[in-house]
Amino acid sequence: APVPRLATPLALRSVTLRNPVVISPMCQYSAVDGMAGEWHRVHLGRFAMGGAGLVIVEATAVTEQGRITPGDLGLWDDRHVGPLRGIAAMLRELGAVPGIQLGHAGRKASTQRPWQGHGPLGAEDAARGEPPWPVVSASPLPVADGWPTPHQLDRDGLAAIVEAWRTATLRALDAGFEVVELHCAHGYLLHQFLSPLSNTRSDGYGGDVAGRCRFPLEVARAVRGAWPDDKPMFVRISATDWIEGGWTLEDSVVFARDLKALGVDVIDCSSGGMVGVSATAAAVPRHPGFQVPFAETIRREAGIATMAVGLILDGPQAEAILRDGRADLVAIGREALVDPNWPLRARQQLTGDGDFDGWPEQAGWWLGRRARTLDRKTP
Ligand code: FNR
């Protein structure tokens, strides 16, 4: 039988993934003062044991103000590097390429952890030691009613954020990561510049698509400049706001072409997040593979490698996405929370049950014997 695409190595610049299955960045909101701890080590390490080609560490804040919640990871200070260096080394030892997503939440900063309300931090949070902080954005437009009005970034503010992204990128490199992903999606700061719904500036950083792309492109250029030429850079975008009058797939194609021209290797194609924080804020038709058409269109129209993500549930579905040339990589989020062995299981669904080849021997040796025992007992 032919080797599944899910089990075929993929080279990006000088970095080779053992397969194109990626663990999508997933915030754990479990850091203290931006520092990674044991929770992050186990959470991420288990995905590497489970066979993923690339494991991307959750959105990591480039400034303290840029954290979504008080529990976000950070790389705004040199002291954050140590624990992340341990994680990158551990992921590599377990066979996965270590990646990290760098983000800034903009007007969606200073919020409660999802399970603590998912709203803006307030007096009750302050009383338990997590006070709100001022938020910034492209324009002084709140996320929704009842949310804080962000301070509009001026030229100095923009320059400081570019510099924060540049230094965080250097720290990510120092920590040993091999893939860096720029977070331009889900209604966070860079998406707030892209979308006409959150950017009403008239100073050259707003207006038409080119104006709205300008600041995200400046940040992308700074990250690319700080990241070595032999290492790949990804950009995650929300390919559409799913809202009339918002950012569109057409705009995403234009943006992807510009990103490609400045040396970005992969567009990671998500969507939504522009208004509110709940799944019902925009009319998103969530069904298996609902965002795959974005990866397919951007790949074709902008001529750049893409990563598909969103309700990719099983091996045959993921294999078809890759085989049909709809995306170059597939990212798995919640399914990997259900089963960190998702990459190994997905491959097994394609090669036949009972085949535990390629599993870590510490488990695979036993599981192969167990499968043969069960086979013999089958009438
Ligand atoms: C996420 N998601 C996400 N996306 C992102 O770009 N940066 C992040 O840090 C996070 N954090 C995060 C935490 C948790 C717990 C979940 C479930 C999701 C979105 C995630 O990467 C992915 O795009 C979506 O979950 C859709 O893929 P699945 O889960 O349908 O495979």
C-alpha cells in the first residue's frame, strides 16, 4: 500500500517535519506571570509522543499588555526563555519539531479565562488578585457593549509593538524553536488592523486593504527579519470575518501574496473571532472541514503553502485534504485534546488496525501483541 500523506515527511526550508500533522496552538491560560510550567510541559510533550510532526505552543504574548488573560504565556522578558527552552528541547527529543505562536490580543486583552466568565476583567477579578489593565487597538472601538474602549495606538505605540514582536522572536529562537507563527487571526491585535470593522484609521494604517494590511505586514517583516533564513515562518489568519462588510477571503488572498513576498512560508487558515468572544457572535457554519476551502483557495490564488484547521476529525478526512492538494499541512486542536495520540491513530486508520508500527516502542510493542491476541479470539 502507498505510504499515506499523513505519514510522509515534509520539508520547509531546512526544517523537516516527520509528517504534515500539526498540533494547533491552544492557550492553556495556566501560566503564572507569563512563565511556562509543568502543565505546559505535559500538555505539549504528550502531543509529541502522539506522533505529531509539528507542535505549536499556544499564543504567547509579546508584551505584558498583549495577554488575553492573566494566565497567558509570555516572551516579553528574558526570564521567560528558560522554561520554554526546556519544552522546545523535549519536543525535539520526542521527534516533533517545536513551534511557537507569537501574539498580541489588542482590544481582546485583559479578559477572564474562558471558564471564569470569558468577559473583560472587572472588580471581582481584581479582588482575587487579577486586576484589569488598559487595552490598545487600531481604533477606539470596543469588542462589544460593556467591553473597555481601547486606546488607539499612535506611531510610537506601533513602533514599540513592532519592536516587542522582534525581540520576542529573538527569544523564541534563543529558546530553540524551529517554527514561528505570527498570530493575525481571531480578532486579536493584527486582525483588528486588517478588518474594516475594527479599523477606522485615516493615517495610512487604515482605509483600503493595503492600508489595513500595512501594520500587520510591518510586524511580519520584523519577525521574518529576526528569524533565520533557514527556518520557516507561518502566519495564522482569519480568512473571513463571516460578517457583511468585514474582512473577506478575497482580502486574505491579497494579504497572503504580500506575506509570501516578504518570506512567509505557510498561511494557517482559520476564520472568525472579530466580534465578541462567543461562538454565536457571527454566523459561522461549523461543520467538519468548514475552513478547508480557505486553505484551498489561498493555496491556489496566492501560490503559497497552506495549513488547514478546524473540525478535522479523522485520518481519512485529513488524508483526503492533503492528497487532493487542498492544503499542505493539517492542524488538529480539540481532537488532540480528546486523544493526544491522534496523529498515530489517524495513520493507523489508513494503514489498517492492529498495525502499531511507528508507535513509540514503549507502547507499540505491547499494543501490537494485544491486537494479535484479540484477533485470535475473534470467532
Ligand atoms: C484554541 N485556538 C487557538 N488558536 C490560536 O491561533 N491560538 C491559540 O492560542 C488558540 N488557543 C486555543 C485554545 C483551545 C483550548 C482551543 C480548543 C482552541 C484555536 C485552535 O488552534 C483551532 O484553530 C480550533 O480549535 C479549531 O480546530 P479544532 O479544534 O476543530 O481541531
